[in-house]
Amino acid sequence: MRIEDYLAVFDLQLVADTDVTIKQHSENIMSCFVTFMRILTGRDIQLKEVRFIHEAPRDISDYQRIFRAPLVFKQPTSALLLERKYLDLPIIQPNQQLLVLFEEHAKELLRQIGEQHFYSEKVKTLFKATHSTLSFCGVPVPWALI
């Protein structure tokens, strides 16, 4: 992340075998990031711009629905731009179980791009050893899904 005037810029640089893999991973990471910011703050975070390294698809309606911001394709890096004031928003739903879910999701993303994140595995093992069940927003989640 870097700050440019009143904007926070979250650049995403991935290394992968194919352009298709980079496209899929960047879209997944960026959409999750935006969704998690909105959930955790309880605010409809308005992005100023979303940049993608890949070419625009024929149909961008899903991009518009998820990001709700101007979309720019064929850029040097994929990036999310938002007002830096959003960085000061409190997390309204501090939830240890949700943190574990986010840790596990981050671990999976890192695994997909070829990196290892052993800390998350230790957290998962410890959590499983001390908790018989996990719930997300009050709904039980089977360990097999995590």
C-alpha cells in the first residue's frame, strides 16, 4: 500500500505461470479485499478506481457490480484506489472466528500463487485443537470446508 495525496493505493503484483492465472488470482484477491473491508467496517466503501493488468473482458457487468467504481484495464499493475480516510474506520465486528477464516483464506491465496505461510497453519491447528466447531455469522461451518 502507498499513499498518494488523499488516496490509499493497494497495488497487487503477482507472479504466475500464465496470464490467465494472474487474471484469476488478482480478481479474486481484489474482490475479497473489497468485500472484507465492507463487511468488517459495516460501511459501503466507495473505491475511486480499480485497475487491472489484463485486458477488459467483453462483459464487465460483474466487475461493475462488485467494485462499483471506474474500471481501468491494461495497466502496469492491478490496484485498488480508495480515499485514505477509510483506513481510519474502526472494525465494527471484531470476531476471532472470522479472523481465523480470513487467515485461512489468505493462506489459500498464498498457496495458489506458490508461497507458503506456516503461521496460518499453526493458527488453524491450534484453533482446531481448542474448538470443536466453527461458525460464520452464527452458521456452523464444517472443518472440511476450511
